[in-house]
Amino acid sequence: MKPISLTKTILRFSILLYLLAVFCAACGKKSLFKEDPKLQKYRDRTRVFLPDLKPGILKAQLAYVNRDLLPDLVLLRKGDRGQPVIRIWYNQGGKKFVPVKRIGWEGQPSDQILFMALQDVDHDRVQDMVLVGRFSDGLAAKLLFNNGKGYFYVKKEIPFPFVNRGMDRVDMRDIDEDGHVDLFFTGQRVLNDEGKLHRYQTQFMINNGKGQFRDATQLLMPPLKPGIVGTSFADYDGDNTLDIFLVNSLGQNALLTNNGLGRFVDRTSELLPAVKDQSAYADWADFDQDGDNDLLVVNRSKTATGEASYFLVNHGRGYFKKATFRESPKTVFQAVYLLDANGSEIPDIILLSARGIHYLRGLGKWRFWKESRRRLPFNDKFHALTFADVDDDSFLDIFGYAKREGRGVLWMNTFE
């Protein structure tokens, strides 16, 4: 065997160091957070990533508009004639966003958009869009397909089922777990053709995988009471199928469990405590790490006991008991988001209220520590937040917008 020359040895050693550096860059932040989660914080990077971002934002969503692996920014604004328009900002290598000159979609001046959601419904590797609202042509929702370059359009050759009047929002997800994104519409006051309360206050549309939907509401959903303002999908009863928690602003929240065949059964009276309040939002996590998914519910007004938020503790098979959220800020809320912000594998909490944004770091076993000033760049009164890994570092970043002023900010997940 010939001896290896010094030059080759140095070359191989250099390659080894380079590969090690790449590996450390990819996983170093995650391991650092895990060793000391207190190092994590968000920094305002709006001017760096979005230097030309102007006010006037009505809605915003981080979504995958083109076929690269980085999330783009989708904004709903008003056009010159007062019409709703979609504008796209492409993510350029996780370093900045660049606005697309062409308008992504344009409505009529009388159109009122209440909700915007994006997912890939036809398996072409770009996310399509559903807009929910009140449209000039009498429709309550529109399905818009993405051409792969940020332009959204209606496919006239693909009929879309009629969406009932009064729908306020839509969830785009694979509810029947067949690999295709389905549509689940909800509203506070859904009406029938006669203008009266509809027997079904939700609408479940099943996707055949090509972006063609059929209304399966009467077959798969139970009748429900009005007042639905939100949803939280998870396996709550431990049978490995997706269940639905419905947030109701007029009284009792509801729990629909999957019977294993895709049909949902209302088991509210059996599994949920009798709590009648004005709920605003709910999100799920396994707070006590016992293998069962629990819930955190936040309210627009305080309950009879003076609470504006509370836990629903899952005691197995979806049987919930109410528990006090002791570290909750003393205010009412409009939204709650649960995420692992620092890689500790323990859920953290972000709350939105009229007082601003609140951050609580999870310590495990129902314990939290208020760290808004330490974790967030500043306090702000956001309308909503959208999350995605903007710079491809395996941690979620935040884009928030304040609806009244139409401002938007980008907060990047960093470490000290």
C-alpha cells in the first residue's frame, strides 16, 4: 500500500471539517436550545426581510406558493377601487422576501373576505387557496387554484359545491386521513335557503385527490347549535383517528369523535364538562406528557368564576375535566397558539389579547413561566399570527398583523 501524501491528508481533513461545520450549522441551534431553552428569543427582522412592506394588510398567511422548500408570504389587501387583491412575496433563500409584481387574485369592490386559507388540494406541490366571505356573485366561498407562480384562479371545468350562507371560516386538512386535503367550513350563524338557521352548522367537503370536492355533511356530520367560531383537530379519544373540538362563542363547546369509519358523533354531553361561556379559540397539546391530548381554551369574556381561560385535562379516551390555568394573564383573549418555540419538547403558549401579546414558556407538567419581555421584541396588539420556518433552521418564525392599522411584522426565532 502506498503512503498517503501530506497534501491528500490535508485535503481530506479540510473536507471533514467542512462537513462537520455544515452538520453543526444544521443542528447546532436545535441542540443549543434543548440544552438551555432560556437562550431562545424572537427578534424583529421586518426591515431586513421586508424593507418595502407597507400598511394596509387585511389578512396574511405564510404558505408555500411556488415549488421551492421555503414559505412565502401571502397578503390580502385593498386595491385601487376598494376591491380585495392578493399580493405574493417570494422567499429568497431564507434571507428576504421580494414582492411579485403581478396581482395574485383580484375580486370585486363589493366582495368582503372574512377568511383565507391555503393548502395543496390537487397534489401539484403548490398550495391552493380558499377564500370565505360575502361575494358579489352570491357565493360564500371560492376555491382558487395556484398556477405554481403565485397566480390564483377558478377552474371552471371543476364544479365546486355550494357553501351555505353564514360560513365564516374554513379548515383545510386531511380530515378523513386518505392523503387528500379536505375542507371543513364553520360559521357562527349558518342559514339555509329560506334564511333560517341551518340544521347543520358545519359543512364537510371530501377531496378526491384532484381538487374535486363532494359535500358529505349529512352523511358524516351531526346537527349542531349555532355560535361556532373555531376548531381544533386532534386524536382526543386515543383511537388513532382525527376528532374535532368545536369552539362556541354562545355557550357550550362541542366534541365530535370519529367512529373509525369517518363519521363524527357528538359526544359533548358524555366527554366535556358543562361550561357555558363565550369561547374565542382553543389549541391542543399533551401538557402533562401522559400520551393524551389536552386543550387550552380562551374566552372573549370571563366566566362566572372570573376565568378568561382554562385547561381541559384529558383523563383518557377523550374524557375531559376542567382545570385552572394559574399562570394566565388577567385579561380576556382573542386567540391562543401552542408551539415548541425553543426545542425543549414542551409546549409554549402565545396569547393575543386587547392588551397585546403574551408569551409563556412551558416548564412541563402544567407549569409555565411568563416571559413576554424576555422572549418578544416588543408588545403589540395583533389581530392574528401565522407561523412557518422562514429561514430553514428547523424553528418556527412569526408573522403578525394588526388589522386596524394594517401593519405587519416578522419576528425571527433566534438565540442569544
